[in-house]
Amino acid sequence: MLLSATTGVPPLAVTSIAAGLRRTPVPLFTVCCLAGRSARFLALGLPALAAT
């Protein structure tokens, strides 16, 4: 889940459905998605902030 949230491979929507089917605990799912997406968006946004 963390790898998917960070890289987008496989798509997070697909792994989210799989996590639901596997009955992944909600707190674990939430932390992994939040950490992964935050890392991804920071990696994409920091170069733009540095350029300005």
C-alpha cells in the first residue's frame, strides 16, 4: 500500500480495493496512504518551490 501510494504503480485505487478485500485495518491503511501520498506530493512540489 505504501509503495503504491508513493509511486502510483500499481494504481492506488486498485490496491485500495485489494486492501478492503483483505480486510486491512483502517488505521494501517490510513497511515500508509497518508505517508505515501505526502511523500509523493512533496517530491513533486519541492522542485517547483526551489525554482521560484
